[in-house]
Amino acid sequence: MKLIIHRGTKQIGGCVTEIEHNGYKVFIDYGEQLPGTITSDLPLIEGLTCGDISRSALFISHYHGDHIGKICDVPHDIPIYIGKTACEIYRCLEQRLTYIQDLTERNKHKKIVERINTFKTFTPLEKIKIGKITITPLMIDHSAFDAYMFIIEAEGTRLLHTGDFRGHGFRGSKLNKMLQKYASNINYIISEGTNVSRSNVAMQTERELQQDFENQFKQNKYNFVLVSSTNIDRIFSLYHAAKRAGRSFVCDNYQAEILKIVSKNHKRYTPFYDINYAQTENYAGRFFTLKKGIHSNSFLFSENFKNFLMKHGFCMLIRATEAFKPILAEYNAKIYYSMWNGYLDNQKQAYNPILHDFLSSYEIDYMHTSGHADTPTLRTVFKTVKPIGGIIPIHTEAPEKFQRLFGEIAPVITLYDGESFNCKLI
Ligand SMILES: [Zn+2]
Ligand SMILES: [Zn+2]
């Protein structure tokens, strides 16, 4: 079995991994580089973007742009696999972008939607065979919903590719039990290390963050939150925090559509994803969707609706667009910024000046926790999996730190982009 990380050995976004066995090729993720990254054009990849593609398949760990963004560069004949709910959410997101003004952008997103319509979907633990390679998806916790690690095995060699994951989300406590059960006899783990360069301390859990939001919502009547529309667990958490604080929950049509996908597919597993979208009599946690008027870019607010919000207070999800400015001006409340703060830091490559300018006229409270594993979690995972062959860093700016942090658990193998590594059975 041969492994090539075409991109991602020394950077966070745009990872592409290839695993080849007997002429068959499994690729994991094919995304855009993070905004602001000095772009290094990927050379053509045999079996993915050129040459014989008849024995190839692409697996997407989750729908973040740095893992899925380049799917339109992949020929139509290569099957693309993704989780079922992830596929529906990503389609909803991309479909919305087909309505934007800019014609080039609109056409780009139309093409993406067409490609999504050809996706093959899988469910957790469903084994998929590509030649003699077997791929088993393990569902994990990340700031994208329905995200996966993959076990890739052929003739006795077993690799675990972690995708992006964390241990401090709502499902984080199940991580080690799942690895003990399914990720035994792993030869090599290809592991993300986003936070290895950021900090060495344990992250605040999603549960603790939810409690903080609940406390804020109890103290403050009007609450605006800026959060990624596909950070599903965070949004359901905000809904429950609002409900417990006795506030209504308000979001736009598009956001409601995404939440309904998750409720439809997952509320049977846990009441966490169960929202009563019908307008109930009980005001606590009452769910409202904002609608725009015909030919209008602003939201409709009836007197009844306004009175209701005035009386009971709300948690409203906003976006950095003109449409939300009148509401923000009317209530003059602070905005909880619930995304990575690097987008607002002009020292960071991913700095987003539009977002920064939008927020500059409001009072901001930063309330967020990372979608990626902290160092203690990575250590626990490596100790649990015990990869005999070694740990191969990916999706990190500091692969060299792996040796110092985890070298006593297993050998650390740092590769170069494009380097071919023979995964020998050890
Ligand atoms: Zn991600
Ligand atoms: Zn990522």
C-alpha cells in the first residue's frame, strides 16, 4: 500500500491524500487552500485529475471548503463519496449561492450543485470497496456535521485518516470508545494537527460554551449571534440555550432549511436535534424564520412579531449582510461572535476585511470553541490507537512539533507534499 499526501503536510487547508493498492486509488479530500494562503498550484495528479481514472474514488471527510472545494476539477467519471446528511447540507449551502449577483460566481456554484447531484453517500460504518481497498467511515465530532475519519485497509495493512476532529464537542466523549472498538491494529495514523501550533491547553467544551450562552441570554433580552450556518451542533446548542433562558430563536429561511435537514435525519437518535418548527403557543424556544419581502433586501417585521420579540426577547442568528443592519440598529444589542477570531485578526492570512468592517460598528463578545482537537486529545487518540508504524501529520502548520509532543507514543513520520511512502506491514 502506497501513501502520498499531495498537499497538507505543512499547511492547514487544501489537503489531498492518496492511498494506492494494486492500481486502485482512494483519494481523501480535495479542497481549496484557506483564504490568504500563498497559493501553490497543485501539479496534475495521476488518477485524480489526469491519466487513468477508471480505478479511482474520492472520499470527502466533511463539507468544509478546504476539504471539498475543488470537486469540480475532478472528472465526472470518478465517484465521490460523502456522508448522507453532509451531502444534503452541502447541497443546500451551494444552492443558496447560485442566487448571488455575480454571474461568474453563480455559474461556479451551479456547477458544484450539478456535481453534488452525482455524489454517492454512505452511512457510518458502511464498508465500501474500491478494488481490494476497503474504506470504513467512522463518524466523529467536528464543527462540520456528519464528519468522518476513515479506516483504509488492504491485505492486512490498516490506515486511519482522521479528517478534522475534536474531543470537546457534544459527541466527543464517544471518540475513544469508538476507536477502541473499530480502530484496532492500525499500522499508521494520518492525523490532523491544526491546534498543535496554536496552544497546548485543553479547549472549552461545547457544553460549557452552551452554559455560557444560556447565562448571557438570561441576563440580556436581545441577543445576536454570528455563527457559521453549517456549524450545526453550535446552532442547535444556541437553540437549547435560548429555550432554557426563555428566549425565542430567530434565523433566516436558509438557516431554517439546513436545521430541518438535520432534524429530519437525526432527531430519532437524540432530542438535541428536535425542534418544533411549527409555531407553538409556548414562547420559550419558539422558532421564527425571517422572511424577505418580494423585491426587497430587508426582512419583514409585522407589528405582532415585533411585539412578541420585545416582550420575550430573542436569540437571533445574523449574517454580515446589509439585510441585518436595520434590525441591529433597532435593538442596539451586542453581537456574540461565535467563529474563529483569526478572520478578524489582520495579522492572520485568513483575515476577512469585509467581516471586520461589518462588525466594527457594534459591540462584540467573542464566544467560541475550536472545531479541532487540542493536544491532550491528540495524545489520548494516539495512545488509544497505538499505530505500530507511526503517526503521519497532516492539516498542520507545525508537523515538526509532533515529534516532541507525541514521539514517545509512536514513531512520527513527517512527509513532504507529493512524497511517496510505502506503508509496509509492520
Ligand atoms: Zn473542517
Ligand atoms: Zn480542515
